[in-house]
Amino acid sequence: MKKNIVLWDLMIYVALPLFVWKILRDYTGDYYAMLLSSVPGILYTIYRFIEMKKVNTFGLFILFTLIIGTLIDVLAGSSLQLLWNNVYYAAGISLFFLGTMVLRRPITLYFGLDFAELQGHDRMFSKRLFYKKPLYILFQLITLSFALRSGILAIVKAWLIMEYGVEAFDKGIILRQAFSWIMTGVTIIGFFYIGKIIKESPHLIKEVQDEVDKEEAI
């Protein structure tokens, strides 16, 4: 599955939901068709979460957003309200990312710590390293791009609802996945550049190691 992750994402997050939506809406109504169309994505996300085999910041974030997203869909009560709830949800996620930046705890920095730890690096050492100015700024920028992604998605979804009503649902599915792929690309490029800076800046690693040695000597 790892080798065909884009194909699986396309099938589970786009093709299946659109198929369920188009086939079932005439039999179950718009609202229940929307709910049922989200089931493949929920099950797939749970599988991906279990496959990580470790609870970390990234895994908890995925689980949290899955639970909240499912709840706002189930509690919507109507198809149109479900669409608006997703607008509010996207706006809320955008504010969450911005909040982590304001608190100087950019969430993507902690995602980076998770990935570094999975590669065998010491988490506390990596945290000290990531908070060094050039790397920290990059993590803030990556987090900002996530905030902008959710904010823009909320605005565009709101426009689609006002323009097309319930028919905005399938357009939203395609839009959401397109934005997801764009952000995946931005994240990969950002993390790659961070890795490049680390390799080309041995003085940063030495600086962190000196700090650790001083603390251990006290």
C-alpha cells in the first residue's frame, strides 16, 4: 500500500465518496448519502493510524480531527447544515494552526519530531535543534501554510454552498483532496529543506550538543 499511497488516497477519499454520493442520494436522501460517503475515508484513516504502530503527536492529531469531523457530520441533522459545519470546522482548524504559532509551539515542528524519532533520533535533542532560529522559522512557515490551506478551503467551501447549495458536496470532496495533495507537497519540500539545512550546518548540531553537555555537567 505504501508504494501506491496516492492511488489509494484517490480511491478512498475521492472516488468512493463520489460513487456512494451519486448512487445512494436518490434512495437515502442527501444527508444520509453524505454520511455514508464518509465511511470509507474514516475506516481508511483508522487503518493508517493503527499502521503507524505508535501514538505520537501526528497520530493524535489525525485521530482528533477524525473524531471531531465525524461528530460534526453526525450531529448536523441535515445535508445543508453538514456542509456549513464543514466550513466552520475548516475555519476552526485554521485558527488551531495559527494558535500553535502564536504560542511558539508550531504543530508541524512536533510532527517533525515524530518523524525524526521514528528514524532513531533522540527526541529531546531534535527538539532543541528544531528550535534553533533558521529551523524554527521554517516550521512556523510550514504551519502557516497549513493554516492558510484550511482558511482558504473554508472560504471556497462557503462560496460553493452559497452558489450551488447541496450540489457543492461533490465539488468539496475534490477540492479538499486537491488541497491535501498540495499541502503534502509543501510539507515534503519544507521538511526536505530543513534536512538540507541541518546537513549543511554542523555548527547547529554542535551548539545543541554543547548545551546538552553543559546541563549534564551541572
